[in-house]
Amino acid sequence: MSKPLIEFCNGNMHHGTETLMKQYEQDDRLKVVEYGCLGNCGECYLKPFALVDGRIIAAESIEDLEHRIHEAISAKP
């Protein structure tokens, strides 16, 4: 079974995603990657987001993003 891949954009860290990224990096069940840019600039500027297994997960708050990422990981077969 492969690990869920969570990708973060360095340009999105001003929304607080750095905290989530560091938290997820501590979990050996996850693969976490930080990129300089994920090419989703419109979303990046407006709200916190990450890619989970290639799917954009965005939210209005960092707390909601954490919840949505957890849901996306839990839904993985």
C-alpha cells in the first residue's frame, strides 16, 4: 500500500500551511513534499490549499484545510 502524497506550495505558506506541512512530515504514514510552485496561483493567493494524491484540497481556514486533508486521506482505499 502506498503512502498518501501531500504536496504543499511554498507560495501558500502565508496562509499557515507551513504548520500543517511540518505536522504531516512527522507522520511516517504520509509522504510530504514542498514545491516552490504548484502552478495553482489563483487558488494559492486566495486561500490555504494542498494537493492530496494529485487532487486540490482548498479551504477557507487552516483548520478546515486540516479537516479536509484528513478526510481525503481517510477516503483513500
